[in-house]
Amino acid sequence: MKSRLATILCTAAAIMASSAIAQAQTVLKWAHVYETSEPFHTDSVWAAEEINKRTDGRYKIEVYPASQLGKEADINQGLKLGTVDIIISGSSFAARDYKPIGVTYFPYIFRGPDHLIAYTKSDVFKRLAKGYEDKTGNHIAAVSYYGTRHTTSNKPIAKCADMQGLKIRVPDVPAYLAMPRACGANTTPIAFAEVYLALQNGTVEAQENPLTTIEAKKFYEVQKNIILTGHIVDHLNTVISKTRWASLSDEDKKIFGEVMQEAAERTSKTIAGKENSLIATFKEKGLNVTEVDKADFENTVMEKVKFEDFGYEKADWEAIRAIQ
């Protein structure tokens, strides 16, 4: 009888302990617009699991890929509404709240991925990230290399002037629009999830994205040419909402920050490595891969696009360009 009573008491204690743990666990939503095959997702899942481990299970993070919780504008809005806790998104969207941070999307500001990563460790980045946080309360926990943006098209392009009249899908972000418009293209804002169909049915005849995205979204199936314009060395921010960041203890902030930094480094390394092999892959698939004179494109942009049109500071552009 005593043995049975002990068993019952132990079982009850275990249930109560389990219930207490469940009550203590906080469930967070992490959203992004990228495919499950991409490192932006796989490393987010890794980070979610790692945060769970390092906080002894106090946080369970559910990752929602491929626009499941909305398009990029929606998940950025979700940070304000409290419908998401963490997102992966570009500084182009952060710039809608704090314009100066968008200077990093000015065409040809970065020489390559190493220059971009050096910027993320610089004082100018810290100042711009703080400006965004002061304005929104949201915290940029990490930055990952997204890839260098190139152009795909159904017509050959060798120089900037060849883009005259080209119907090209470009995100509805001022800095993204700068190079195509300077070259005379007709830009069309189409949601990321709808680009493949728009290319397939001829709504647009060109688009621009990193090689890794061109592969992941299979744009090469509906385009004939890849033009290595390299106009933007792109990045993504891992952003924690104002309310969630404020709710974290200093210890948990340290854990979240460290894990997200590690995840971003993993992603950056994967993307850079994959880019190096993709040109050969696309050539094997029968696409025309064209090198261009980037100076022709850059000079046209610098001649026709003014910093003040975007709300950027030329001093920030100069400071970033000077980073070694």
C-alpha cells in the first residue's frame, strides 16, 4: 500500500513539475519569406533549437518560412502589432521607419561580401542600428550576407543603356529601384512570392536577385540570361520586436544575441560558398551568363541618382565606402 501511495505521489509530482515547466515556457514566432531549403531558414531553425537548449527550455521558438505569416511588409508590421517576435528582413524595410539605415542599399556602395561584413562590425553600423532601435524599439540582433544581386532577363544586356525600356521586377524599395531606373528600365513592384509566375506569363521580362535566390526560386527556368551586374551586395537583419526584446532579461538578451550572431555567420559562409559554384551551374543549364563593365552602371547611377532623394546622408555613404 505504501509503495502504491509513493508511486501515486511521484506521478503527481512529475505531472505538476511538467505543468510548471509548460507554464514557464514562452512560445515565440520567428517569420521570414525564404524557402525551407535556404540557409536563412535552416539556420533559423538551428538558432531556435539552440536558444531552447541554452535557456533550459524556457523559450520555444516556432519558425515560419516561405511567407507563411505574410509577405515581408506584413511581417515587419507584425513586429509592431505583436503578431511575430522575430523576423529576418532587409534594411530596406527597416529604412521605412528609419531612412538613414537604407544607405546600405545604394548601388555599388559595397565592394563585396567581405566589405559588407566589415561594415557590420563598424561604428557606422552601430550608429545606424541604434538609430533604428531608438525609432522603433526593435533590436537588430545580427546581420547575414544575403548575396550579391544580379539581373536576369529574356533579352541580352551588356551595358547600362541596354536596359532602356526593360520591364523588370524590382522590390518597391527606393534604393533597389535606383540602378534599373538610372539605366532607363521600367520597374514593376511584384511580391516576392509571385515573381516566378510574373516572369513565366510575361508580366515582366526581367528581375534582379542574388544567384542563390535565382536558384532557390528557380527563376532560371523562365529566364534566358544572367547578367552579372553586381549592383547591390545585399544583407538581411535578424530583428527582435520591441516588446519581446524589452521582456528579456540581460542574461537572455546575451543568449539570443550570441546565438543569432552564430546563425548569421553560418548563413553568410554558406551563401558565399554557394555563389562561387553557381555560375558554372547556370552555364551547364544552358543560360547565357554575361560579365558587364560595372563602372558603366555605377557611373550612370552616380550621375543620375541623388542621395537627398532617398533621405540618406552622403557622409554615411562615404564612411562605409572607406571601411577596409
